[in-house]
Amino acid sequence: MRLTINDNELAVEVFGADNAPVLIAHHGAPGLGSRAEPRATFGPFADTFRVIVFDARGSGESGGNEPYTHEQWAADVEGLRQWAGVDRFVMAGGSYGGFISMEYAIRHPDRVSALVLRDTSPDHSNDDAARRNAAASTRVTIDMAKLDRINTGQVRDDDDLRDCWREILPLYDHVYDPAAVEAKVAATPYRYATHNYAFAHNQPHYDIKAQLPSISCPTLVTVGRDDWITPVACSETIVSLIPDSRLVVFEKSGHSPQIEEADEWRRVVREFLHEVGADAR
């Protein structure tokens, strides 16, 4: 469906019973990500939750009304909560979607019953680590000019964004599969203006460490051991700052344990949500 939220159309999908507890999942990579990943990740949770996934403003099939700020993206999540008609819900997000999930929980602490984070960071210190990891890779030789264009929001157009994305995708998974990389390149919706704004304007100023202790809901942080772009140390920092949080590291995953170790990742998330009572009707 298409919903108008804060004067912008969002492409939204909903799964599960109308009276089930709500889980809203936010995709990563603005301008590259879409609801396809959270649909695959959290669709199976529709046996317990009313799962809402969507293309964020400026990504996928959603409208592109500016601004592309964290404040606006968090406000769009709040608009979806109001549309869903619930007081509290489970907020979930991976990678850049984790940024928005944490910022939503900071801005609306009474609205989040539990927080599920994956392969994310509390600040932009991962930028330097990612560049070092890319340069040191023995898997492929990365064109550092392309890495720098995509990581600093300087891509020229959608074709250039596609080319830069193809360049760094081999770094993401625990096991490198060139065919899988090409499939991801083909499946990605490219919105270069959104991507550039996020990485040229938002990312350099992103640092929410001082606000993380205000998150009061139970929080699960998951990360792949071989994550090159938001390494385990980023997740360890998050857990050290959010009072009621726990960390689970997936030893045979890169940036996507929800795909690379899907069954175990879902088991861990389900057990956490049940333990904290977020799945109760």
C-alpha cells in the first residue's frame, strides 16, 4: 500500500494479525536499501507480530520529498506508529536503519517496548575502520576512489552509485560469492540524491553516544564477527551505553547474520522478544 506520512508517500507492507503486537522494521542504506530486506528478515515473525516494513523517504518506491535527515526519518516512523494505532511497539533496524531505530527510541522512549539492532554503530567512528578493512582485504582489491565516493556521499548519479556499490559488495559477506554480489547489484533500487545527503551531511555529524543511556527499553544488539563496515567494536560500545541491553555475535557472518545465519538469528531474536514480553497480546 501507499500511505501519506508527514506529507510524503511511503510504500508500506503489513503482515500478521491486526490485533497482534506491532513490530516496525527499518531498512539500511538510504538511497540503496528498501523494504525487501526487512520483509525477508521479519516476515516470518508475522506468526506472532503485526510486522510493518516500508521504504524510507527517498528510498525504494517511496516518495522523495526532502529533507533526508535522521530527524525526519524518525518522525516518519512515529507517523507509521500513529497510523498503526498502537501506543508501543518493537522497533527494529539494521545498519543505517539501526541509526534511525536508536534515534527513534531516544526521541520517543515511551513508545518502544523493545529494540532489536543489527550490525550498526552509535557514531561515525566506523568510517575509518571500514576504510582500513577495505584497504586490507585479501578477498578483492578495492578501488579506493570508488569507496571514498560512496562513503562520503559524492557519487555522480545512479549509475555511479551502482558502480561504487558493486565495488564494495564483495566485502559484506562471510563467504564471498560473486554471483550473489551481481544478484544484489541487480536487485538494488538506486536513489543517489538520498544516498549522497545521508553520507555527506548526516554521517559526518552522527554521534548519539551521549544519548544512548536514556534508552530504557530492553535492547538486543546483534552483529556478524566479520562485519567490515560496522565492526563488532561498534556494537560493544552500544551495549556498554544502553542500560538494559545485550550483545550476540554471530561467528559465521559478515554484515548480515539475519541472512548468513538466518535460523539462529531468528531464534535469538524470538527468544529475546518473548523473554521481555514484547510478543504478549
